[in-house]
Amino acid sequence: MTKEEHIKYWRESAQRDLESAEAIFSSGRYDWCLFVGHLALEKILKALFVERNDNNIPPKIHNLVRLAELSRIEMNDEQKFFLDKASDFNTQTRYPDYKLEFYKTCDADYAKENLAKIKELYKWFDFLTK
């Protein structure tokens, strides 16, 4: 695949995941909504990584702050803090030790607020890939 094809792959996959997060939110599965929202951010950051680096294959990591750093994105402290928090949506949803506690925390208001922040950052990262 060419560099452009790799970028297109990551962007399209990220867009599908963002749409899925919105649909999952509507179903009331708030923990999984945020998990898939994390995936959308991860994938759009991987598109940026490919665009801004010589390597067409992004690192196989899930840490959003690290992906943003490797993609040379300048962020303020608030953005970094939220990316760090969103990285936890991955861990807290997937692993049994964290899952139950996160499920209890993740009500409609919590998910709505955090999904809005995911969408805001996603939109900015997507803009940067153009």
C-alpha cells in the first residue's frame, strides 16, 4: 500500500468507529461507547502518524498521548489530560479488574460529556490530516 492508501485506511476506519460509538451510546452501552470512541481517536492519530513520519506502519500502541507525541502534535495540558483519560477507556472496559468499577461510573451523563470531547478532538485531528 502507498502512504496515501495507509492514511485513507486509518481515516476511514476511524470514521466508522466514531459512528459506531455514537450508535452504541444510543443503545445505552455507555462503557463500550467510550471504548470505541478511544479506538476512533487511536486510529485518527495513526493516520496522522503515517502522514507525518516516514514509516507507513504506526506503532502498535494504544496510548493516545504517546501516539500524539509520535505524530508531532502540539497540544495544551487540557488536551493531553483528556487523551490520557481516554486511553483509560481502553483499559477500563477490557480488563475485568477495572471493568465493573468503570461500568458503575459510566452513566449517560459521563458518557455524553466524554463522547463530546472525543468528537471534538477527533474533528481537530481529522482536520490536521488534510
